[in-house]
Amino acid sequence: MNLNASIIDQRLTGVQTEIQQWAKDELNVTAPDRLKPLAFVYLCVKTMLDLDAQEAFDCITDGGGDFGVDAMQVTEEVDGEFAVTLFQTKYKAKLDADSNFPEEGIHGLVNAIRHIFDPTAQLGAINERLRVKVEEARAMVRDGFIPRVRAIACNNGIQWNAQAQAIIERAHFGDQVTWEYVNHDVLIGILQKPKQVDDTLRLVGKANIEDMNFSRVCIGRMPVTEVAALMRTHGDRLLERNIRRYLGLHGNRVNEGIRATLQSQQPSNFYFFNNGLTLVCSDFSYNALQNSDYQVRVENLQIVNGGQTCMTILKTCEAMAASGKTLPADASVLVRLYKLPKDNDDIVLQITHATNSQNPVDLKDLRSNDEIQRQLEASIQELGFHYRRKRMDASPKTTDISAGTAAEALLAVWRHAPHQAKFLTREHFGKLYGHIFPPDVNGAQVVVAVLLYRIAENHRRRPTDADPTLVRYASCFIAMRMGQHLLHELGKELSALNHQNFEAAKKLVDARAEAYFRDAVKDVESALQDLYGQKEVSTLQLSATFRRGDLIQKLLALPLTQKQELAGRETSA
């Protein structure tokens, strides 16, 4: 029995409990022999994509008609490109960990990639969860965006064999598709709590080292060969405080540029073309009697900016080694090393924010200590809910509201931008942050928006027989219209929704949410008919329509005819 395979198998017991209700409600999976492999899919997705629990489960497409794809994630467009991650998993009850990932699994992924990104190809009989994601990707392809695909094969054995590798090579996907293999060893490596990184940084040339404000700063130059050696030794343990996972060597323009420079005829220019690395540590020491070429001994080293550069240097080194080449000795990179005082979390956060904010990244964690987020946490707590402004490993409870969900709900329901709520999540805590969380936002508005948003999202994930197809695509638009119906029946403007009338609003949600949902669906159908006339609208058109804002003004202009049915009009409070 393989030890790591056994550890993952034990971990799946807890994971099954975590997803049991979702599996039953959304996938109709209850049998233990099906739940365990599903738990493995979920664990792989959650770990490899670094997602929250519900986000990870939403990616799962496993089941009948899954087209050889057990999970799929489609990201937003950035610089004319968007990323798609496809998972296929194979889990065996035997824990000897000596079985190759099967050839037919690789063949299935190759066929899936060929069909998914060709809008003219017929999909055939695939399940609805997968169809929605495929049509989303196809709609983006139709809009002219370029897909960058990451195919991840996962099992509790060993990597695919030479015959499977030949299938990948014969597919001729080129740089647009990258292939990764994940097993119990990879998962354990990511899941294990990282050990402190202590090492020696070998700099070249002159360096500037200065003490300031109970801290110490070193600015110098490190050969890329040393960077590759550092990453080979410590890997992801160096990136625990870096806010981005590695984006991949192919399909990312910046990382491709890094590789191209390293492989060019003038690799010495790498120093001038790269922004450099920002590192923090608990302490560092060096020989002050030297003039140059310092060897700096560091304790508790972390890379807070430049993780993409470091991993790309390592991947380029590995690729060149496979063809008998080595990294150029004269290529180097700027290094900024900060020794910070104890209890330095705040300053590390500020450094991380400042050095990463020039590129579009997920700023959710960095915003978690903002004053408005702290105020919302206190306000929502008084209403009987728990605002999770920071990410947590524990499974969410029904009374938990994450900052990400709050942002989506506010943007869709009250800010009347459902397309941005769904397809521009990378900017929710960036460019759109002030719009989503203005100074006058309060806990009651957040909770009510989330409650309505959850109703629409629950129908998207688990549509009833009475729900039309558009429910799979239009949940944010439906939530927006539900908010209009609620305020109309409450007799309040949004600005007047606060803790004083929260209970009245919550009673309306509890009693009338499904009615609001049905009315909102009819409103969306009416707006679609106004847009397209009587002609049939394909699922691809639906996906494309709800990516844009075409329907927003049509929906907002529709009359609100709800009857006020709560006896005694508690809502007048």
C-alpha cells in the first residue's frame, strides 16, 4: 500500500461528508461507490484551482454524458484570451498506486478538446452542467477570444504511458493546450502545511544593503540558474504568500515572453525586460567585508511578487535540459529582499498589494482588512449571519456569506450589472470595488441581496422540471429582477433598506422568494422575446446574450405588478 495514496483515501472520507448534500441535490449521487470517486474529483479541482468549496463543486460535470470531462472551469477574458481547465479523474479502490492513467482517458480528453472549442461541432448527448460551460466557452470563441486550455489528468496511480503520450502528440494542439498530471503525491505536496524555507541566495555583482526602520533591505542581482535551483529545491513552499498560482508557461503572454528572452540570442537583456522579484524573510545575513557577489543567508523566505517569473524560469530550465541545453549563465534578474520586523503581516500585505496591483489579479484577500469589509462583518453579525471576509478551509454554513458571494450578489441585484457579476469577477475587488461596496452599503443590503441571489443560483444548479433552459444561463439577471420585485413589495428604495426593516424584508424573501423567481423568469422570457422576436434561441445564443448587457435596460423598464400579500403590511416598518 502506498502511504500517500492511503492518506488521500482517508481524506476522502471527510470530503464525502462535505459534499454529500450537494452531490445528492445537484447530481443525484448518493451511492458510496459513486460518492468517493466524485469526492476525488472535487478534491483535485479544489486543490489545483485553489477555489472555495462551492466554486469547486460548481466545476464538476461528472456523470452520464460528461463527454470525458469530469470537471471544467472557464475563466474571464484577459487581453483577448481566456483560460479553460479540463479535468479527467480515475480513482481506484486499490491503493498500490501502480496503475498508469489509462490511454482511453487521454483519448477522451483529446476528443473533448477538439469538440468543445469548435462552435460548429455537434455536442450530442451531454449533461446540462457540462453543456452550460461548453456553451459559455463557445460564446467567447464566437466573440473572438482565444482559449488557452489546461488539461489535467488525475488518478491515484502513476502517469500515463508512452502510448498515451503519443496520442497527445498526434493531436497537434501545440502551445494552446498544456497537459498536466496529478496524483496523490502532487496533492499531498500542495496540501501539506509548508515548512519554513531557509536557504542561501547567491547574488552576482554589486548589491545595495541598508538598515531602515528596524528592517533591512537588500537590492541585488541573481542569476536565473540560481532562481531555477531555488524553485527546484523548494517549489510552491516559496509561494505561500504570493497571491497568484502559477499561470502556466503556454498561453500566458508574460510568461511566454520570459521564456523567449531566456532562449534568445541576447539573454543578458533579461535583467532589463523583467520587473524582478520581491522577497520577504524573517532575517538575513551576509559577509559585509565583501564588495560584491554576496552569499545571503535567509530565514523563512517567501516570494510575494515574481512567482510567475520564478516558475517560468524553472519550466524553461526543465524544457531546455530535455534537449541537452542549459539556462544562459549571463541571464540575471533583479531581486529585492526585505527583512521585516516580527508581527509583520500588515506590512507583508501592503508590499504584496503594492507589487502585484499593476496586473489584474484576484484582490479579494487583499481587500479583506479594508474598513468597509470590517464594518460589514460587524453589521452582518448583528443580523444573525457570519460574513467571511477572509477565506476559510471549513465548509460554509447557510448563515455564512463570503466576500466573493456578497460582491456578486450586490453587483447583480442592487447595482444592476448582472453580466459583470457573472463574467467579471476578477475586477470585483479591483476596478469595480468602489461601485460594489460604496460607503453607504450596509449589512441588510448585503444579506438580502445574497438571499435572493442564492435562490436564483440554486435553480441554476438544480433546475426543476418547470424551469426553462434559460435558468441555466440567466441566474444573475433573474436575481436582479427579483430584487426589483422585493423592493416594490417592500415599498422602499434601496437606500432605505437597513437594519430597521431587515426583518420585514427577510420575511418577504422567506415567503415570496419562489414567486419572485417565477415572475423574474417570465420577465426575462419577455425581454428575450422583445430582443429576438418569435424565432427560436439556441443555447449558444443564450450564453452569448447573458454575457452581455443587452437585456438589462429592457428588464428594468418592465412594469412591476406584484400584489402586496403580507397581512398587516409588516413591510411598512
